[in-house]
Amino acid sequence: MAKRPRRLVIDADVVQSAGETDHPVSSACRKFLEAVLDVGHHVVMTDAINKEWHSHISKYSRKWRRRMWGSRRVVRIDGERDDHLRKRIDKAVTQDKKEIVVKDIHLIEAAIATDWLVTSQDERARGTFGNAADAVRELRQIVWVNPTRDDEKSID
């Protein structure tokens, strides 16, 4: 496990999937969130992330979020929107990928404003931003982990 606490951007799909069942996706997301608490990481919260979470959060994740707030490990950031970055990414993706960018660009902006870390199960978004990284240098620095992929060892 990491020695130094980091500020993590966690997509709503992770907090939606995390539950108390033995289902592999539910279990993987829950174990990831538990590790965030155990290690002492912080979670990044913007208005856009908060809005997404509010619509999609599971019962387990709601308790987890309260524990994060209670231990003062929620990092609120405002003003992370970067229109220049958005324009450059928009130019770097094909028309059929623009909807993916619009849906998840707030995760990238929040990651850039903090520790460059995104946790999400959305492989389409990951691939889209990864492909745009040739044209947008900042995207090359983003570390994107999917807690449901064993090969990524997201808890480690």
C-alpha cells in the first residue's frame, strides 16, 4: 500500500457499484474504498462530482462518504474548469467521442487540480482521453485506475 496519502478523484461509477455483496464488481469497488480509508487517502470533491455522486451513490458508499467527511479527508475544490484544456481535448477527439469527453472532463480537471489520479470503471472514457493524450500533454500525466481490473492492483 501507499505510504503517503494522495488526493483521489473517484468517479460515481465506483461509489455506485461499491456494496456489501460478494459480486466481483461490488466487492472490488468496496475493497478499493476501504483501502482509501485505511491508507489515509483523501477524496476530491467538486460540484460536478458531488452532483454525480448524489444521483448514483450506493448505501455502502454513503456510509463511507460520511466517514471520509468525519475524518476530514474530503478535499473540496472550486474553479477547476479549464476551458483552454476543454478546447484542446475537443480538437483531439473524433466527433463520435465528444459525448464521452463532455460526460467525464470534470474528472480530468479535478485530477489535474490535485494529484493527477482518477479512479473509474469507465474504460471508454479512459481510452478516449488516452487517445487524446498525443495532442494534449496534460493527459499523459493522469494515472487512471479501474478497481475492477485485477491486473492494475489499484489497492496496491
